[in-house]
Amino acid sequence: MNRQEIEEKVREFLIEDLEIDEEKIQPEARLKEDIGIDSLDFVDIVVIVEKKFGFKIKTEEMATVKTFSQFCDYIEKKIA
């Protein structure tokens, strides 16, 4: 799966499953402040990522992930 496919899948589940406005999802958009992802959304994201990408998110690994682009980087590294 290439980077573009990862971004499309992430964008898709943010819009469909978490009901995030599409225009909020930009590469440098901050997950919490700009996109509006809270701790309850994060629980859903963990389940969705495991289902769609086949790995479990580790909370400690996500500590440095702040933006949409960094989140896609994280996924890309885990499935590489």
C-alpha cells in the first residue's frame, strides 16, 4: 500500500466513521486542535486502524504524532 492509499483510507474513515468535516483534513492539520479528535475518537481510531491496516496502535508511540501527515507517516512505517 502506498502513501496516497494510506492517506485516502485515513481520510475516508475520519469522514465516514468519526464524521469529521472533509475540509478540516489537511496534511498539517493538528489532530486535536484542528481536526477535533478527542480521547473517545482515539479509541475508535485504534479499532479502525487495527481493522483496516492490521496492527495495533501503541499509545506511547502516538505521543509524538500531532498532525494528519504525521499520523499517516506512523501508519506507513508500521505496515512497511
